[in-house]
Amino acid sequence: MNIVDYLSTIPLFEGLPREQLEALSRITVTVALNKGQIIFSEGDEGKGFYVVLKGRIKIYKLSPDGKEQTLHIFGKGEPFGEVPVFAGKHFPANAEALEKSKVLFFPRDALIKLIEKNPSLALNMLAILARRLREFTVKIEHLSLKEVPSRLAAYILYLSDREDGSSQVKLDITKGQLASLLGTIPETLSRIFAKMSKQGLIEVLGPNIKILSRSALEELVEYGGWL
């Protein structure tokens, strides 16, 4: 798949005419990343944003004492780092390649010039940013108001919804990374997985999870509490 065809599959640019996609392709830079490579650090100037071409990218913050909190893990086709680009500010978090990856880099100055000529570009991006804001709102609610079992149930349902409601899902990150994403520790996460399995909510085999009772998971998300 060439770069123009690939751009047409990214929700950020969905529905754009081919000439606009071709204009975008001319300003993009493909960046190859090794596992563990830092893409940008908190406080760096937002000189452009990225879209994942291959691999997975972790967005995280570090507390003053060095504790890491994972905010997002992005995969193929997902944009990241776009907010400070449009605000003309610095990146509010760190980005790191979880595995060998490739990303597309969109330089801010060149992108702004394209948007000035093609306002429809901005409309698509606003829709993506609005969705991202909703995701952050839900995440903050879960981290501040929900117990860890509710957060895990919500994540399992998220994976299912991403696969059109499938009862068979697969964790695409390690349990350690998932624990960080949910604001807990691996030992606690393992205990909750075990309790969910014992109570017949899910069946776990390595990274594969079979949802046995979607309604029970939804109830756990809605009403919270420990198992």
C-alpha cells in the first residue's frame, strides 16, 4: 500500500479527496524506531504530530519520584501528539516505542499551510480531538472514581468493542503495561484476573481472553466495587 492509500484509511483523514491526501503525503516523513526509543519527552516543543504506521507507541508521564503512569497505547493508524501542535505549545507527556515501529511525522508548519488552503482537514482533526477528549474524561473518571476491577472490566469491553463485539479478545500489551495503564500494579491485576475467571466472567489463556458474561462485566463497570 502506498502512502496516499494508507492515509485514506486513517480516521483522521477519512473522506478527504485524493488531491488533499497527495498533498499530505508530500509533507510526511517516515521515521523508523527501535524498541524503547523515545520519540519526544514532556516539555519538548510540539513541532509536529505523528501517526503510527507499524508497531505500538506508549504515551506516559513520570512523577517527581520516577513513578510511571501510562496514559495511552497507540497502534496502527492512530495519531498522537497532535494537541500541542495546534496549540503551539509543548508536549505534556512522553512518547516511547514499545516495539520496533514506524511512524509518520507531520511537520507543524507545513501542515498549518495545508489546513489554511483546505479547511476540511481541520474539521476531521477536530472530530478526532473531540473523541480523544471524551476518552480522557472517561479515563479520569475510572482512575478517580472506579475500583481496579471496574477499570479492568471496562478495558476488556473496550477490546471487545474494537473487534465489533467479539467475545474473544487478545491483550496486545503486557500485563505489566496494562497494570500501568489502569493505575495499579501487576500483582493486583493478576489477582483480579483470577477472581474474574473464578466467578465465570472471563476465561484467560495467556494473552487471550474469552468473555463468558458480558452483562456481568457491564454491571461491574456501571456499579463498581471489588469482586
